[in-house]
Amino acid sequence: MRKLPEYITEEELHTLVSDPKVRRNKKKITTYLLAFYQCLRVSELIKLTRDCYDHKTGFLAIKQAKGKKDRNIPLDKNCVRLIKHLPINKSVRTLERWIKSDALRVLKRDLHFHSLRHSGATHYLTEKKWNIRFLQQFLGHSSINTTQVYTHVKNTDLAKAMWGELE
């Protein structure tokens, strides 16, 4: 069985981007927030430019994603101000090193870049109560089974469901 990437909560994301060393680097903040809130793959993130965002519709165009597919997704309100910091102009390897070192230092967690995509997907499903089909479309998956792999259930939520404490 394949090991799934770890995930972080929105609170942990904000702890990460509030770190003084991270705060000094606008590209890092932009990278982490876009990867989480837009559930982006590292390859999608490095291709983003300011022109990918349509101010009129509020949608972000993801071009030539995995499988050479394009998709348009709504831009989270937390990310609109970040568009001015695009393009990132860093390599995949650089972004992977950033998250690995910052997450170890700040969160004491061994995260990979793809963990941010999993974290965002889990956030939308469990915290924002998105329908799994909406999430599938947002992530650009052709199969709902793939989307299910991206969503993690917190033990606390499982316990609340068992004991009837979930809304």
C-alpha cells in the first residue's frame, strides 16, 4: 500500500507563513498559500503568471496541468492579493526544499510539497464541507477515486461523528 503524504491544517499553514524567516520572503508566502488554498501541484504553481488570473470572473487558469489538461478554478479570497507576486520564477526542486526545511523548522513536520495539495483538499472537504464532486472538479481529477485518496479524515472528526457531535 502506498504511503499518503502528510497534511497540515489551515491553522498550521498560518503558523508556517507567520514565521519571521518565511515572512521575509513574499515568494514563499505566495507559494505556500497558493499551493494550499488552490490545491496546486508544484508543476502547476511554477507555470502561473499574473495573466492566469481573470479579475472579472475571479478564476485562475491552470494551463497544461497533469495529463496536459487545462482547468479554470475560482481563486480563494485569501489568495487574490498574492497574484502580484507571480510568477514565482523558482525551480521545482527549490520549492520542494523550501517546504521541507521550513516545515521541519517551524512545524516539526516532514512535509513534501504535495502535502500542501492534500492539505488544501482535506480543508475544503472537512472544514468547508465541500461536496466531493466539487472537490474533484477543483483538483482536476477524472476519477472520484483519485479525489478520495486526497482527503484525510482527522481522528477528532471521526470521534465526533461516532458520538453525534458533528454538525
